[in-house]
Amino acid sequence: MYSLEVSNHIERINQIVHRGVMVPDVDPAVASSWGRCVNDYGLDPESRRLPPVLTHAERIARSEQKRVLITEAKHEMNILYQQLADPELAVVLVDTDGCILHMVAADHLESDLSGLGLRLGAIWSEEEVGTNGMGTCLAVGEPIAIRQTDHFLYKHILLTCSAVPVMDHTGKMIAVLDVTSRSSLLQQHSLVLIGMTARMIENRLLTVNCKHAHPVHFHSRPESINTVHDGKLMVEEDGTIVAANQSALFQLGFPDMQALRRYRFDEIFQLTLESLLQRSMQSSFHPVPIYRAGASSRFFAVAQLPPAGSTQLSFHRASSKPSSLPALDKVAEPANLSARTGKQGSIACVELGDPVLREQFELAQRVVSKAVPVLLYGETGSGKEVLARAVHHRSPRRDGPFVAVNCASLPESLIESELFGYRAGAFTGAQRQGRSGKILQAHGGTLLLDEIGDMPLALQARLLRVLDERKVTPLGAEASVDVDIQLISASHRNLTDLVAKGQFREDLYYRLNGVEIRLPPLRERQDKHQLIEAILQEEAGKPVVLSDQALKILMQYVWPGNLRQMRHVLRTMAVLAEGTTIGLEHLPGPLAELHAQPAGNGAAPVGLTDCLAMGDEHEPVNPLQESERITLIQLLETHRWNISDVARTLGVSRNTLYRKLHRHNITLSTQGNPTTI
């Protein structure tokens, strides 16, 4: 049987290479590799020759030459091996000669693979061993999967290989990361995980090779900062960019590092490195918004001190020089609040003069000081997390962590591990050392469970037990861990209605509802003028003046998306305005339409009357539900019924948004207008 399989393998190679017959199940990249093996390298698919291996002295010299690469790759390779969790695979690193520099594998597999020549110091280039993951990846310079009979030499046809290039900051290949397995099935996620690991190795190499430069991480989405997807620049004290990862080049639109090196940091972005470092420190190194120079593209970024330690000059500049701007995620608070708290600065928009918000804020402060749980109600975008953070910073737990979890944005399959954590090896893909969940991370501080109404019923029971026993049992663990947290729950939905419908546990509701705090929607706040001015100055990044006509429109607008929508609109206006004056011509579409409508007493803002009328034929709903319905339709109009844009504005997934639309009897017609279902 084995001989027949070998004969079939050789016949397929001959059909493609010698007779030019295209075999349907052979990938073109594999067919090209077979051609090189026969025509360029003179290899025989029946050959039993093992690949050449460096001598001991040569291997020691090669290891020393590649010491930095091997050192930085080892950590990420170990993590990848644990993630894949398969004793029948090996994680392999080769240099550009195809020489195996490092390998992670179970002892029994390493011994078996050694019989095929897969060992430290062996040369697995395509020229030496034919088509294989490592060698063919080196030849084509792209990620590739070589499954069993894709190999050229018949003795390798029991192996499956997935390989990805590792690049330096110039885009030059410096190594290949490979996973070789004896499994007949290639896991679909393997190539993705290998690619992510390669990117992590590249980022580690950037840091270690540029120890005296400032790392700058950036991305268009703040949650992607410090992940495998963020762009990373290494910037010298004077603003010279000395290195960048591939994500940075892609996001900035440069073909290679040579093109990027022509520009200084302040020629790429609308601020200096020094300014970004100041803002990063002010925001406790949370991402802050920055803009491309000469363009309206917005990113979020964090600048850090050099890995080798900053010079005294750079630290002095970054930490002691007063900034002319507030922190990008903060707005200077009223003097009376600063005096009461004894701290400078406050979370944005907590108290700028609205009496209802001030009363609710003070009530929350009083009950939190006595460890009473808080149930926070407010429309989407009204600042529930902002208020919760402010309450935490005024509480006796201010020195502890503040941990926020959005129950609506997490897939149900991840909520349990995210909240309760897991021990090492609890499931495939788990981190090697396990992970503490959000509840344990909040120990000694405050835990915010945002959109608690969207938590699955099964997890509600586990949460209730945690609140009663003050103990957490991670997934896969037997022992419980004591936990001490202040709990704040938040929702835009009425939990009593969910309880009545059987969608929320009544016992958990009473456990969460120590006191109810209700945030006023933006349209009802009396400090809109102050909010507009404060947020606009923050988003503009420079002193700007708002015309009286534009301010009037902004004050009249209903703001269905509340603070989140206001910030988005003001950010857009700040980008559109080239000078320091912002006027009617800078209003985005829906507000410009509102300006075009004739003014009159009692006139409803654009789109609002239609929204109200749509609900007439349906069951009566409470004010919170109706308000959310109006908000959704207004946001859909604002974004021209683009579901992705609306979901991004609300900070939820598309699936969550679709569920909300269905709940409120809103669907999308082929004309892009609302219909009812």
C-alpha cells in the first residue's frame, strides 16, 4: 500500500513537471516548487538523502550570529506551542539559509523527526530537501502551507507544514517560522496563529535593536494598541524614525522603510514626539487620538520612554514641561469639584454644571463609600463608564484597579473565561500560564459590568454566587480565590422588564440594585454649551472658535447618540476646519440638513418625528426603550444606514446591533429606509 502511494506521488510529479499536465488538487505554488526541484536543483523524489547538518563548531557560531533573533523568538515560539496544544507538532525557526536555529517539540516527536533530518543545524532549504514548508516559504517569500503529498521527497509525505516569513524593519526576510505536524489535517487557524507569532517576534526585535529610541504604538482603533495588529515606530529624541513594523508601513501607506525614513515624526503626524509623550504620560499611557499631517486620518497612539531608559533631558521634557492641552481622554473639571477631591483633573464630562448629573454623582459617591452596589441606568453613549470611573476615583478604593467589562460586546463563548479566568491548559488555545479573569483583576478596586442586561442567564447564576460568597473559581480550577470588589452595573435596558420576561434573574437583580443611578441623556443636560466647548478644544488639539450659528445648531440638535455622538461630530468638524474658526460649513450631513430646515417653535430635529411615528402601530414601550429606539434610527440616518459604521459608533458588534434592531422592530429595506416588522 505504501509503495502504491509512493508510485502515485512520483507519477503526479512527472505529470506536472515533465508532461505539463495540470493536476486539479495540486496548488500552483506547489507545482512551481516541484519544477524548481527537478529543473533547477536536480532532485529525485525517491531520494533518501538527509539534509546537510552544520558541524558543532559551525552551529555554535551560527547561534551566536543569530543570538538576538533566537532569544526573542524563543518566548513567542513557546507560547505558540502551548496555544496549538498538539504533541504531534513541532515549532521550528530557520534562518534565510534554511538552517534550523531553534525547535520546540515533545521529546518523542523530536526524536522521530530527527530520523528525517529535522534537527538543530540541519539545512531545510528547498534546494537541499525539495518542496517543504520552510524551504518553499524562503523561496516564495510568502506564507505557505505544504500538506503531506505536496512535499517533493516521498519520505516527507506524512508531514504537514505551515510556514510564515519573519521580516526586519526594512521588509527584508530574516527568518521563517514553521509548524511541522504528523497530523493529516491542517488546522485552519494554525497559519493565522503562526503569522501572529511572527509579527510578535518582529515587534520584539524592533524594541531590542533600537534600545535608545522611543516606541510609538498606533492604530485606527484604540483597542488594537499593544496587540499584534498595531503599528510600531521607533523614534529618536529628535523625531527621526529609525524603524517600523510592517503594520506601521501599511497603515501609513509607505511601501517600505526607505520611503518612510524621508520623513520626521512631526511630518507624519500633526504633533511632535515630545507632545505625544506628554499626552501619553498624562493619560497614564492609555491611547490618545492623533492625526496625520496634511490629512484627516485619525489614529490612536501611545508613546513610551526608550527601553534602555530615557535620557535625563527626554524625561524632563516629557514629565515636567506643562502641557497647553488637557489629556486627550480628560477635560479639566470645575474648580469646586477639584477642591473637594484634592486632585487635579477629572474624567471627561462628569460634571460641568448639570444639576441632575451632579445630584446623581454625589449619591453614587455616598453609597460607594459604604460598599453598596450601584445599578447605573443611561442611554447608549450617555457616559455610563465615564461616570463609573469618576465614582471609583472618588471612592476609598481609588488606589485599586478599575476594570470595565462590556457584556454586550463579548461573544457568549468568551464571557465566562473573560469574567472568571481559567487555569493553564483549561482549553485549547488557553495561555500557558492561565489567566486571571476580570473579576480577580478588579480585586481591591471597582468592577463595572456594562450592559449587564445582555449577560447570558447561565452566567448570571455564577455571578450571583460570586457576589454572595465573594469567591471566584476559574475555569478548570478546583480551588476558589477570595475576591474583594466594589460592583457597579450599568444598562440602557430596564432590568425589571427583563425580569418580568424571564430574561434576567430576579435574585441577581436585587443583589445588583443597591441603589439606582440614572444619567440624564445629553438632550436634557443643562451644561451642553460647556460640553461642546470642552470636547471641541480637546478634539481640535489647538485653540479654536465656534461660530454663533454653528453653536446654535449644536445646541438645538437632539443628540440621539449622546456624548459618544457629540464627540464624533465635533471631531469631524475639527478635522474639516482648516483654520481656527469652525462654522456652519463644517457641520456634517445630518446637522447641515437641520440647519437648512426653517426654524420654528416646537420643531423636531431632523429624523426624530419620523422615528416617533414609526412606533405608533406597535406595543407600548417604556421611555427607556423608546429612547433607545429613537437613538438607533437617528444613528442609522446619521451614518446613511451603514450597519458597520453604526456598530463602530456604539462600540458594539454587528450581531449585537442586529439584535437591538430586531428587538425594536426595525429592519433595513432595499431602499435603505426603516421599515417595521
